[in-house]
Amino acid sequence: MICNLCPRRCGAERTETSGAGFCRMPAGIVAAKAMLHHWEEPCLSGTRGALCVFFTGCNLGCVYCQNGSISRDDFGKPIAAERLREIIDDFVARGAHCVDLVTPTHFAPWILPALEKPLPVPVVWNCGGYESVDTLRTLEGRVQVYLPDLKYADAKLAAELSRAPDYFDVAKAAIDEMLRQTGPYRMGEDGILQSGVIIRHMVLPGQLDNTRRVIDYVASRFAPGEVLFSLMSQYTPQISATGALARRVTGAEYRAAVEYMRACGVTDGFVQEKSSAKEEYTPAFDLSGL
């Protein structure tokens, strides 16, 4: 296929045997792990965990990615849509509260057949926020929860760290489309999110101004009760990191971000403990569960 699934619209020719384009992925699904994950937001993990399927490749190029072995180094194996559905059904039978598809955008056409038959739990589209509205529209009715990042409001920072200077404008349009599809968030009686949008933002060391600008946007754009906001402290420096990215977010930085968020009236959502910034919270990508 000639691929224009993501906002980069690189027009790469992806075949079943050859990867191409920014994501370097072939036509078809490539994944690195499936697991019950207990460290997503509480309304997703619940008491029994969320089924997380981690897909290989990415349409962003974040220099600090904590899943670099799959997003940059392309570790994973091909699986058919039929096999993906078998994995989903197995984990749902084991009690998974939701089906959390992690970085799935560049595989959207091949994932959709696995979602044709309705599931008894929500399907979560867990993505970097750099999404094509056209691609998102193909998911309507198959995805109940959108979990996008809103990484940057600063175009220069987005260009430097993720090679996406248009990130903010693209992500704003994508999140608007997600909210159009789901409507205001809706919780079940068990505290599990049944439908809606959770916007994630990870505080980066030395980039509080960017975080404040993201919070300003969320506070001004969305009314209380429309979306959930997850302010994350879990940044973990990678071996190749330099400058401020070579250190963790300080307690003072994260407290300042939380205080700013609350002062702006953003109260629907989640904050993290500083203990979340540990390497062990990054799964071992070993093809297990596939």
C-alpha cells in the first residue's frame, strides 16, 4: 500500500515483506508484547489490569522514548489480525478491564478487522497524539477510549525532540476528533472508564514552560467533565540523553506542574507518584503473550 496513515503523509510503499516510510514498518501488524498491565491510569488498569498490546515502530521520533527497543530499534514479530483477536479474547477471558492498543496508528487498517466483533470491555487507542483525523475517522465505533499524549505546545521543542514541528496543531485537531467520537468521558460503576478521552502529558526536565502551555490549552479548550487529564512524572533518562534530558524531573518541577494544573482548574484526572520514574515500569519486550 501507499501509506498516508499518519500526519507525515510520507507516501511510502509498504508491502508484506518490506518496511518503509518514517515508521519503517511493513503492511501488516508487528508487535513486541502482550501483557496484563497494572500501571496504566487507575480507570484503565482497575484491579485486574489492562491488556496492553505493544506494537513495533512509531510515527514520532522522540529522542527520549522509554520504549526505544520497539519504537526505534524495530524489535517485534509479525502477527495476523486473526491472531490479534485471539490474544484479545484470551486476555479478556482472564479478566482484563480493557484492550489497550499501544502505538497502533501505523497498523490501523490491519488492526480494524480484529475489532469487528464487539468486545465486552472498552478498546483503548493509546497513541502519541500525532494522529491523522482521516485515520481516526476509520476507527469510529470500534474504539471507545482514546488515550493520546499531548507532548508539546512548543513547536521548536517538538521539532527538536520528536521531529514534528507541527505537533501541537495536529494533536489539537486529533483530540477534537476523538472527543467528537466518544463524547464526554463516562465511568462505569466499577470505576473503569467506559468511553471518553484521557489526555496524557509527561513533564520533561527543564521544560516547565511547555507543560504550563499544554495545561493552559487543556483548561481553556475543555469544560469540566469533558476529558480526563493525566499529568505524568515518569520521565526516565535514556543512555544517550544529554543536557536536561540526562536527569529525572525533580520533585520541585513536578510539584510546580501539579500546582499550576490545579490553579488552572484542571481537576478531572490523575497525577503520579515520583516513584513512577523507574526503569522497571518499562516492560521487558520479549514477544511474550503473542
